[in-house]
Amino acid sequence: METWVPSGEVAEALSALPDVRCSVYDGTGPEPEGIEDVEVWIPPLIPVPDVPGTLARMRSLRLLQTVTAGVEAYRPHLPEGAVLCNARGVHDAGTAEWAVGAMIAVIREFPGFTDAQRRGEWTYHHTGVLADATVLIVGYGSIGAALERRLDGFEVEVVRVARRAREGVHGMAELPALLPAADVVVLLVPATEATAGMVDAAFLARMKDGAVLVNAARGGIVDTDALVAELKDGRLRAALDVTAPEPLPEGHPLWSAPGVLITPHVAGSTPASARRMLRLMRSQMTRHLAGDPLDNVITDAY
């Protein structure tokens, strides 16, 4: 079975499986030979240069298993007869941990104190606190549940929003009414046509003064210009692991906007994610070889 994998580590994890031949392709070097015979493709974390063209030539593809939760780069171009699976659960711990750390860092003003430390200044003053805050999780899936578990003990009220309402979870239609009461709004929605630009000027205007926007989803979910305007006005603060554009170019006004903490899309880039990704890849390949049902099959937008 011809299988393309993103790294030697993944190839090693699959090496004991019968009848599996792995070729490493991370998108930066030459493309391996035999693309027309590839039955399983595990693409790298950063998409290869020409995803549509690559998939169009994979005439034997039966399984596309991503190492990410997001599948927006692949879903529109999936060849007929191929199954698309994502890495749901792999990045839950790292992303949830980042979200907690990021909201605390902004609320307790750690970036400002770090700047003062570099200057050798003792800038004593009161800060905000996470305790007693209302944290609104927009996109309550597996990462949202992992975030709520990590927030347990911080004495916050968690409000959950998902695409569809269910017991204990609000539907998206209720989001506008929930925004004004939230002290922290965490974005964990996938990138789809419905979520593109959803955090626009009207969305931000509904957020209360002093609230913190935490984006651990995708940069395109937020209208960057609208967010910069709110940050410059000092009304809102933000913690962003993703931006639009991404990477954020030098000189972009978001870099110098007040009240924002920016990290370079690293929330899920942890040893925990790497370990869980290898376990999932081996499990999925074992299931595929046996003809058993696969986990994390994408049947809709996500």
C-alpha cells in the first residue's frame, strides 16, 4: 500500500504494519515518485504548495488523514472514492492549555510587566483577574470541552456555543445575545463558509468594554481591520494564535496595536500533540488495513 507521510517519525510509527510502504513528503522537497498509486496520504501540518493539483493526480487515493483538526485545505478537492479524516482530539490539550495561558496573560497584563522588566522598571498597579469572569466558548467541540476542564478551579462561569443547540450548549443563533455578558470570548470554530469573517465589526461591537477576544481557531474568522480598530480605541483586548494574513507581515498594524498578545500559530505545536498524532495515525492505518470503520470521518463541513 503506497502511503505518503509527512515525516520520518510517522513513517517509523507505521513501519511495523504489513504491506505499508511509506514515502516521506513534507511539501518542501521533491515530490516522491508514484503519486498515481498513493492509497493513503497523511499531509504535513503546513499544506503542500498545490493541494488541488496534488489531489487531482492521486487517482488511487482512498484515505486522506490530516494531522490537523481543520480540513478546509482538502475538503473541496477530495477525489471521488476517498475518505477524509481529521485529527480531532490530537491538539485538544495543547490548544486548551494555550487558551487558558493566553487569557490569563492578557487579563493579568503579563506582556506589559515583561516589557517593564526589560526596562528595569517596577510598575506596580492592580490588574484584572480571571476569577468571577464569564468565559464564552464559541465552537464547543472536543477542544472546547478540554478548555472547560482546564478552567475548572479558576472560579469562572463557562457559557458554551456550538453550531447546533443541545443540552447545556447554546446554538449559534443565540450568540449575539450572549456576547455582551462575556468577559472572555474564545474562538474555537472551524474555518468554513459560515464562519469566514463571522467576527466582524458588529460582533466586536456587541462585546463588553474591556473584554478579551481569544482566537485559537483560524485567522480568517476575524475581520482584522475591525479588530485593530477596537484595540486602538482601547475598548477590547485580544490574544491571537492565528491571524489574517498569516504569517503576519512585518509592519502590519496588528503587531503594534495596544492590548494584544500574538503567538505564531503554536497552540497545538507541543510534544503532547506529536505523541497523540502518532498514536492516531497508527490506529487509523490499522483500521484502514482491516477494513474497519475509521475515526473522525468528515461527512459535512467538518
